Amino acid sequence: MRFAITLLVVIALASIIGTIIKQNESYTGYLVEFGPFWFNIFRRLGLFNIYSTGWFVTILGFLVVSTSLCIYRHAPQFVKDMRSFRENATLHSLQNFQHQTTFATTLDLDAQTRIAADFLNTNGFKYKLKDQLHASQPHRLLAAKKGVAQRLGYFFAHAAIILICIGGLLDGNLFIRMQEWFNGKQVETREMRVSQIPARSKLSDSNPTFRGNVTIPEGSSTDVLFLNHKEGYFVQELPFTVTLKKFHVEHYPTGQPKRFASDIVVTLKNSGKQISGTTSVNHPLIVDNIAIYQASFGDGGSPVTLKRWDLDAPSTQTTDLKGVSQSNQPVSVHQQPYTLELGDFRFFNIENFANDKTPARQGMMDEFKGDMENAAKVTKEKTLHNVGPSILYKLRDASGQAREYINYMSPITLEGAPYFISGMKARVIDPYQYFRFPADANGEITGFMSLRALLLDAGKRKLIAEQTAKQALTSTALSETYRLQFIDSAERVLAAFARGGFPELDRQLKINVPQDKRNEVAQIYLKILQTSALEAYKMQHPEHAPTGQEMRFVLDSLVSMSALHEYGSSVYFQLTDFQQVQASGFQISRSPAKKIVYLGCLFLVLGVFAMFYIQEQRIWLACQNGKLLFSMSGTRKNQQFEHAFTRYQAALKQALQSPASPEA
Amino acid sequence: MELVSQTSGKFASNRFKPDTFDLVFAIGILLSAFYVFTHFNADMDIYEKIILMATAPAVIALGWYWKSIRPLVIGIAALSLWSISLHQGDLARAEKVFTLRYMLSSQSAIMWMGVLYILALVVAWFGLFRRSAFATKFATGLTWAATLMGFTGMFVRWYASYLLGPDVGHIPVSNLYEVFVLFCLIASLLTLFYSERYQGSQLLPFALLVITTAVGFIAWYAVSRGAQQIQPLIPALQSYWMKIHVPANFVGYGAFALAAMIGVALLLTRTRMATYLPAPAVLDEIMYKAIAIGFFFFTIATILGALWAAEAWGGYWSWDPKETWALIVWLNYAAWLHLRLIKGVRGMALAWWAVGGLLVTSFAFLGVNMWLSGMHSYGGL
Ligand code: HEM
């Protein structure tokens, strides 16, 4: 018994480890996480898939054994106890019960018996009657029992444990291990096409139990499954082919996902029979005892068109580039070979770029008040919304250095104006650094690009500077020399800005201007720059004077141009067209022992209930002449039992006093 | 040989005989169930019809088995319906209409629940130390009131969720905030039940310690995290299993929490506090009862979880952290029960164990959500 309890505790403790170390991850991941030293120790101990390691399974085995033994040990005794009425209890022993009373009565044996029997029946006892009329103390014994099913509870609860453990073992990776031990199967650790995977890592569809995953792009099919096992995986052949017709996502108005569902067609290999259906989360599709679950989803390789902007070419020449997400292709930048690694294409992006500023609150009290008001509401205005499609890509140079970019297809409105957004990060772990390009009047990026091209074009600088001078120096009174000076400095400002944006201007300022003048001069530089930009814009849009919106566009453009020096690449791939192809991840499992486990569960519930809520009670009523002995015992002497005893006592007392038999 | 084949009826059997209130109660429940069934038949799917049909008799049986709960049931129905009628199908009114804003909107009702529990705690301890029967009675009353408000809040929340959108609406047992309220309610019901069955057993002061702690958490969670906002159900949670799996679990948690607090009381009987406390034997028995019922429901809940997982995750058992911790809790109490039932161990050792059990349970309940990632990461903090 102690052993059983120890087992329970040990299993509990062992299970904890598995919840702390994430199970069945990639071994390389573990290596990084724990370092070689601990990695090896942990691997030896099997902590990475603890619930299927030898020692853990062995403990479970012990659990089964000890429980079985327990049943075996108790069964005969229990059955006997349940059957028996214990009608052989001696009067002497009955008198020594903790719960017993003797009632004096004038009634004869039969009358007593009648009352006793009546009493037992009414209270739901089964009894057996035994005459001891020739014993030293002659008496007639009614031995009664009730609630013996409590013992059954014990059997059920324990049988349940055994059933569940065995069922679980069968549905676990037992068979896979057998294939390893006796059938020379080995896990595959390399990434490779299914066709190339050697037979020793493939499991035939006769494998009775398996549970694995597979991802299928829309329009494609598969007839295999990947079972993660130890440091690698097995390929499980399926008795059918699964074809993904279409994957659906539905969203709530708030943007949270509402439904993931896949329309699939299953084609049985042996009969060629086709079954089409839909599987969605919580609604698996079951085909000859193999269940197909909606597990995950993603981009299945979508054809996309990217418009390539060369940022350092002083022109707005663009080239279109066709590609498929999730695939690589070579590109050349400055005659240097690069690889463009297209990642996820996303059709939906629920983002919150707008750094929504809540109105400033005065002090703690307000803070608190505001919180309380919010706490009183069950709703909240949502800041999240869908910002449309995006493409993710890495641009990797020959030396293997790469930067990651995520570009959003449609302009996103920030502080009231539309911008094209592009996120960049130099290292995987960094957060994205977002760049914004103001969209022009037609919601295109072209306006910005051409303005930029013009403003940075060394050839056009003089022209712009002159226009700026014309704009800035309205009074004719000024001397020609001063005008030339102005133009000259305007050119230098533009040049500096072209070289390095605002930071470069700042540097120039620090070099050329004495401390005390800087602020003032900075203002002038800024003014010149802005005026020049505006002039440049006017050259491109002579038709009318720039509106307030256009003014903002120009100023924003300056900011973006300056920021672009940080962009880390001289090409910007604008997502212009796509054709979404999604992929759906399925978990497919065959678990024949499920029924055993469920039966076990049923037993467990019945058993536990019986054990707790059925109370075994036994009563002996010894009718003697002149008195009746009432003794009672039970498996649990709790308050309930005491209550019952007193109630029975009272009932009997009363019955024996009241005129019982007709002749009395 | 049978002397008396069937009962002559001379003996008052202990079989149950309903009184008038019982009958009125039953009829009331049946009528309302019938009303719902006929009026909303079109809107209900087969599960909902089955659940409705099962609920009516269940509530009646409960009311007959534990008479004091009948007024509560009636009160909840009355307040909820009142609140719903005040809403007039418009959530905004929850802040406009006075009665809703300060009493019956789901949030205010739940805030009232918290306040009343805290009051009850204070009064209960006062009653304990002053040996004041009145104060104790009063604390009991407050606890009933708090529970009434809590349930009302939950039902109104359920209704409100549908006002957000027919596809958003769902039973409020889907996130940590909601289940915490559920926890308070179930824990107090169990406490009230056992305090009544074992008269003079001073459970309230102790049980309310846990309950008010939970209340504190609810308040913090709502104020600092806006957790009270009703979120639509992510696909994984759109299942009928959730509706029974979660509540079953919380009967377990509630009972274990109560048991732990009784454990504390039991340990205190070794100190000068003893003079204020009921006999250790009584506490010991209630502690057992609490763990027994908790274990029973927790077993069912875990099994329901497995059934659900088999439908949602593709396997009835995946050793997901939450699952595993449920198993750990289960094993822990199975061991406890073995000690008590078989070895007949009693007293302090088990009291300590029950207290420890609460730590294990709370980790399974909260710790997992906070520190361990897994497929159960819904109620994330
Ligand atoms: C979880 C796995 C379980 C194991 C490994 C287990 C193991 C055992 C063992 C070995 C015994 C007999 C001790 C002996 O004869 O020396 C026993 C007895 C018992 N177990 Fe379990 N048990 C388990 C679950 C349960 C559950 C869930 C319950 C229900 C609450 C339960 C209730 C009992 C009872 C009441 C006895 C005493 C039977 C008697 O001697 O009258 N067990 N258990």
C-alpha cells in the first residue's frame, strides 16, 4: 500500500519535469538552450521526451502491476464480504460492538422478528435469518447488510487505472518503438523530400497506432504523415491520399479569428473511393478510424509580383520581379550577387501601428478613476485592425549576411495621412524598425520616389537651388552676390542632405558653424531644405499651387528620405500583386485503444462515486425472549453513520413499544 | 424465508418527502424550463435542448437535497431577469440606467459580490472570536448575498456577451477572469453547504480567506489588465465540452481550496485558537468530505478534458502542461485519499497535506498559465 502511494507521488514528481522542459522540440534547439554539457545529460535521462522514456514508462508499469496485485489481493476477500451476511456473528461479539443497544420487550420471537424484518426492509437492508434456538443464549438472528456496492467501487476505480494505463500505452509510441527494436526502423534527422527518405525511416500503413502532422498547400495532396520521434522523425504512410481544396479563415469584427476550416478530399488507396468533407477546429473528419484534425495553417507558397525600386539610382525606373513566397531566387544589387529569400505572404494582418495616445491624465487620482471606469465596462473600443497583405523577405549577400524585411502592400493611415510601411531588422531577435513612405495624391509610392529622385539628383541641384532662391529672396533690393551665395549654400545643403540626410546636415553644422550661431543657422538650413523640396515638388506638379496636404507630403518625404539612409539596403521590393495560396496543417491519428481508455474512464467515475458515496452498513438484530439486541457496524464510522444509528435506534424503540402484534 | 415481503409502512423510512415549498419550487422550475423550451426552441440546437432538459430536474433535485439553495436559485433568476429587462437589448444602458450602473450590470454585480465577500470575511472573524452566534449568522447571510450577486453578474455577463454580437456570445467560463468569479461562487456554495450540514463548524472565516484572495485577484486583474472585457471565443474554445469541463474543474478547485482552509483550522486546533474552533474530529471529517467531492468532480473534469482534447487536438492525452498538472493534482489527492481510507491516517499529517495540496492546485490553476506555455494558453495572464 505504501508502495502504491509512493508510486502516485513519484509519477507526479516525474511528470513535473516534462512540464518545465518543453517536450519533443528539436534537439538543436535544446543544445542551444542548455549548452552541450546539460544537453547530453538531459538527453541521456530522456528528459526531452520524458513521457515515453524507458524509466517513466516503467514506473507506469509498476503502477499497473501494483494496482493489479492490489485487486488480486483484495478480490477474494471482498467478494466474500459482499456476499456474506455475517450471520454467524456470536451474540457475545455483537454485545461488544461499539454501536449496539438492547431493548427490553414483551413481544415473543415471531412478533419481534416481524418488526425487525419490517424495519430492515423499510430501510433498504437485505437480511438473512438464522435460528440459534438451541444455543446457550437462545435467539433468532437477522443479519442484514446495505450498500455493499461500496466494495465494487474499489474494483472499478482500480480496474479503471489499469485499463487507462494499458490503453494509453498502446496508443502511445509503443508500436513505433517495437518497429525500432525488431524491424530495424530508424528515425530520419535530415530535412529532405519524402521521395528521397529511405525505407528504414518509413512506416507502412499497417502500423496500428500513430499520431503525426503534415502540412498541405491548397490544391496539393499527400499520402504520408510525419511522426516526430526522439531527435528525428518517421514518415508514416497513410491508407489514403488527402487533398486540400481550400482553407478558410473567418474573423470576428474585432479581428480575432473565428473559424479555421479546410475543405479536403480523401481518396482511399484500396478502393479508390473519394470522400470529401470539411475539417475544422473541434470538428475532425474521420475516415476508416483515422481522424483528420485541423491543427495549423500558413502560407502555402503564393505567387507574388514585386516592384523593385533601386533607391540609389536617381531615377524612377522600376523592374517587376515575379516570385513565389517560401522560395529563394538570385538578384543582383550593384552587380553584387544576392539571394532574395521570400518568406510568408500574409493576406491578413491584424496590426496596431498607431501608437494610440490616451489623453494625458492629471495624477494618480484621475489614473485610478479612469481605470475604475474602464473596469466597469465589458467592452473596449478596438485599436487593432486589418492592414492588408504583406510579404516577408530576407536579402542575403554572398557572405551570408542577411537583413529581414516585411513590406505591407497597401498604404496605412497614420496620424491622418497614408504611408507605405516597410519593416527592417538586421538580426532575427531584433524588433522590426519601421520605415514609412508617404503615399502621393493617388495613393501611390511613385510620388515619393520621383520627388526623392529629383531632390537627390546632383544634376538638378543648381536648378532647384535657383528656384529656391527666387522663392526665398523676394525683395529685389538684394545684391547679386548675396543671391549667388544663397544659391551656393542651398546647393551645399541639398548635397549634404543627399549624402546623409539630417544627421549629415547636423555634422556640417558642427564643422562649419561656431557654437553660438548653430541654432539660428540650423533654422536657416531647415528652411532652405524645405523650400527646395517644395520647389522640386512644384516642378513636378506645375499645374497648381501645393495644397496643405501636399505640403505635409513634401515634409514627410524629407523625413523618409533621411530615414532611408538607415534602410540597410538600396532596394525596396514593393508588393504589387499576389495570388494567395494557403497551406493547412493537419494532425492525423489512429488510436484504436481509445475505447479501452474511455471504458476505463467510465469505470473510474463509477468507482470513485461508489467508494465515496455508497456507505456499507451492517445490522444484526438478535431477537431473544424479553429483549432485542440491535448492533450496527459500517466501513466508515462518520457523522452520517452516527445519525443513521440513532435514527434506527429510535425507530426500533418506538416500534417495539407500540402494540405490534394483533393479539397484544 | 421471508417473513414480511413488503413494508407495512409502520416504520418511517428515511426516504424523501417533498413539502409544499419543494413542490412550488419544482413546478416553478419546470414551468420556466417549459417556457424557455417553447419560446426559444427555434434558437436552440440539440445540445442546448438536452442541457436544458437535464438542468431542470438537476436544479430541482439540488433544491430538494439542499433546501437553503432554493431561495438562491429564485433570487438569481429574479435579479438576472430584472437586469436583462433593464438592458432592453442595449449594452450602453449598463452605464446609463442607475440600477444597472450601480447594481445589476454584470460588472457592478460582480463588484458587489467582491465587496460582500470582504464584509462577510470581517464579520465572520468577528463572530469567531466574540463567539457571537449573531455575527456568524450575519456573515453567513452576507456570503449568501455575495453569491447571489456573483451568479447574477455571471448570468448577465452571459447575456451581455450576446449583445456584443450573436457570434460573440458564449457562457462566461472562457477566460481567467470569468473562472475566478466561478471559483469564488463554487467555493462559497460548498462552504455554506458543509457549514449547514455540520452545525457550528466554523468554516466561513477560513474559507472566506481564499475566496477574498480570489476577489482581490479579480479586482487587480480587471483594473490593471482590463480582463473583464468580453472576448469572442477562439476556435479551439468553441466546443460544448468547455461548458461542462470548466465548471466541473472548478467544483474540484473550490472543494480543494475549502479542504485546505479546513486543514488550516485543523492545524490551529493545536494552538490557543483551539477554544474558538470546532472539534478536530468534525473538521477532519469535513476536510475528507471536501476532498472527496473535489476529487470526484476533478476526476470527471479531467476525463471531460480528455474527451475534448480527443476532439480538438487529435488525442485524448498530449502531456500538455495543463493536462499534466491536472494529473499531478489528481494523483496528489488520490494519494491523500489512500492514506485516509486505507491506512486510516488522520489528523495533522493530512491537514498539512491538504494545505500543500492547495499550493499544487493553485499552480495547476494559475502557475501553468503564467509560466508554462502549452496548448492551454487561453487564460494567459
Ligand atoms: C491512481 C492510481 C492508483 C493506484 C496505483 C492505486 C493503488 C492501490 C493499491 C495498491 C491499493 C491496495 C493496497 C494494498 O492492498 O496493499 C489500493 C487500495 C485502495 N485504493 Fe487505490 N490506487 C489508485 C487509485 C485509486 C483511486 C483513484 C481511488 C479512489 C479514490 C483508490 C481508492 C483505493 C481504496 C479505497 C483502497 C483500499 C481498498 C481496501 O483495502 O479497502 N485508489 N490502491
